[in-house]
Amino acid sequence: MLLAGSAVIAFGLWFRFGGTIKDLSSEEKSPEYFYVGLYVLVGAGALMMAVGFFGCCGAMRESQCVLGSFFTCLLVIFAAEVTTGVFAFIGKDVAIRHVQSMYEEAYSDYVRDRGRGNGTLITFHSAFQCCGKESSEQVQPTCPKELPGHKNCIDKIETIISVKLQLIGIVGIGIAGLTIFGMIFSMVLCCAIRNSRDVI
């Protein structure tokens, strides 16, 4: 559990503060709800580490009380991880549409007034490595210089966010599965301790 918790925290922090997500978070209209799943994931990872330590103590001391608390905490973690996974899969389309609408607004602002949406559009183009919508002519000055040819930002936003949210969902559901084994182990150990004391 300690190792799994560390891995979940590392994964959540890397996703939140690395690459595309980090660039978007610096924007004034960044989609904060988009990060909810990551915050839950990091919180669950921290709880897993703490709970793993208490689980080890409970097993070593053969304490039914501590093992019962361990089981309860694992149940909470399980619920959080499943919620994260389901949120990532179900909320994927909403997140994609929201980020696309942010881009559309920045695009329109730039076309109307070159100075107004300049910074936001540069951030989007840099983060998603794309340029414009159907054509890149109107926004070419804001596109990355190293970008080869035209890449539709609406399509790139959908592809990148879809992949990232699927990965978050898979990790959330996977850790939830691992948590089930922890709950089974704690219950079996608790029953074994109770039976051994009854025999004595």
C-alpha cells in the first residue's frame, strides 16, 4: 500500500504540473473542475500511504481494532478511486467541450483584436502543439515556429484530453481493484486473529 500510494501521488502530481495541464492552469479561465479527479487521486494516494503504515502496525500487533480501522479507511479510498475513474470516463466529453470552447473564445478574441487574445492563444498552441482551426492563416503569428504544417487545435484538444482522462480513469479503477485485495486481506487477518483468540 505504501508503494501504491507513492505511485498514485507521483502520477497525480506529474499529470497536474507537467506538460499540457500545467500550461492550461496558468490561464485566467483554466478549467478548475478538470483537476478535481487529479486532486482526489493525489489525496487518495496520501491516504493510502498513511493507511498502509497503520495496516502494517495492526498486522504486527495482531490488533483487531487497528485492522478494522484499516478496512474502513480502505473502503473510503476505494470509493474515492472509483469516483475518480468514473468521473474521468463520464466527464470526458464535458471537459473536451469546455476546453474547446475556451480555445474558440480565445481564437475569436484574437481575430477581432490582435492584442487581446494573443497570450491565451500562444499558450493553447504551445500546450497542444497545434495551430488554428480549419486554417492557420489568421492566427499564424501565435503558432509554435517549430510546428510542421497545419494542425487543427479543435481535433488536437479532443485527442489529448481524451487520452489523458482515459489514463486517469484506468489508474483510478486499477488502484480501486488493488484496494479490494487490501480489504479482503485485512478481513481475513482480522477473522484469523479472532479465531485464534477464541481457541485460546
